[in-house]
Amino acid sequence: MISIKSARTRLLATLAVGAAAGATLLVPPSAQAAGTTAASTTAVSAVVKPGEYLKPGQYRRSPNGIYTLIMQTDGNAVLYKGRTALWASMTNRKASSLIMQRDGNLVVISGRTPVWASNTGGSTGAYLAVQNDSNLVIYNVRNKAVWFRHMVIGTLGSGRLLNPYDMLFSPSRVYRLQMQTDGNLVMVKNGKTPVWSTKTVSKGAFAVMQQDGNFVVYSAAKKALWSSKTVRKGSVLQMNNDGRLVIVYGRTAVWSTSAH
């Protein structure tokens, strides 16, 4: 068993680290550092093409000029609306780069070490678009979306969150775990059939795979509503193709729902 107090303390620490990572560098100074001034008439691309990198300080901007994706110098890739961060890779290794690999996988890489990935390999020739509707989307060569910013594929890493609208998909895309705006965390099969849920009701709730190994649903006021009651530091959450939600420590499953 894990105390709610200790869980909340660790959650607040996790959120503080994440907030710092997402707000270290704001868009206007970053854009100027990359060589663009407010008076520039040079169009900024909204696309990261196959094989292209965003190195520290480089960015892409939506066609309407409202949204900017920047590879920050602190190692975090962040999508901004003005000075508000909408999405972040939550990576924090200085001198990291964002690359749209030719195999279709979007990766934040530090040296030769991948530190975050979209897990969309197999979509050869895919590209990343910063859209006017605030979305980040990876499209394959048939212009079909294979990833968007509310989407996590396969594994929710240690310290990572599922906010309202966010979804954790199985690699096959048959199952998804979605954080609903009503506060319920629900597993859905084939996009329509609910098969498991936390049965929580609290508008604005979110879920976090804590660094202590506990998976917790919190209210917007950061009150714990449900938890897996697991304590294995560094564990991750996986959405498997058989419909099981599994907390894994190394190669050991420490918690699981039933297969569906």
C-alpha cells in the first residue's frame, strides 16, 4: 500500500519538473535566437519532412502563425500557443534534437540515444505537421494521420501523464485507454466498446504513471481518486494488443487488468 500523502508529494514534484521543462524557453526569444525577427518576411515551414532535424533553437510554425513547435535548448520539444505550452516531449537532455525519421518514427535524440519517440515506425515517408487547429500530426504518404499530440502508443513512461483527451493506444490500435473529461479513465475496444474503467467521476481529472511506480488518477485539485497501489520505482504502463493494461518493472509485470 502507498499513502495518498506520499503519492501526492511525488506527483507535485513530477508536475513541478514537467512545468519547468515546458516553460524554460518561450517562443519569441527562441524564434529570434534561431535567426528570425518579428519584421522578417521569410515564411516559416509548418512541416518537418522525412529525414529532417530540428536542432536546439530551431522551430516550425503553423500556417496561421499562432502555434510554434520548438526544439528547446534544454532538450524539450514543445508546442506553444503564444507563451502557453500545449504539448511537450517532457525530455530534458541538453543539446537534444527532434528528428522525423525516414521510417516514420518521430524521435527526440540525445547524441545517439533516443529519449522519446512517437512509436510510429513502419510509416516510411511520413511527415510531421504543425496545424492551424493547434494539433501536431504525423501523416503517412497517403496523408492518413498515424499520430497526433493527444496520442501515446504502446507505453506510458515513468513520470508521464494522461490529461483530458489524451489516449494510450495498443500498438495494433485496437484498444485505447482514454482520459475522459468527466474524470473516468476508460479502456475502449475498436473505438466504441468500453471494456474497463476506473469508475472515477471528477471533471478535469488526469492520470499519471508516477516515478515511484504507482499509477494514479487525480482530481483537478490533485486529490487521489484511484490507484494501482504498486510501488516499483521506474515502472511503466503498457497497453497491450490483447487488451490488457499492464504495469511493467523491467521485464516483470507487477499489475494488470484482465485480457479482453
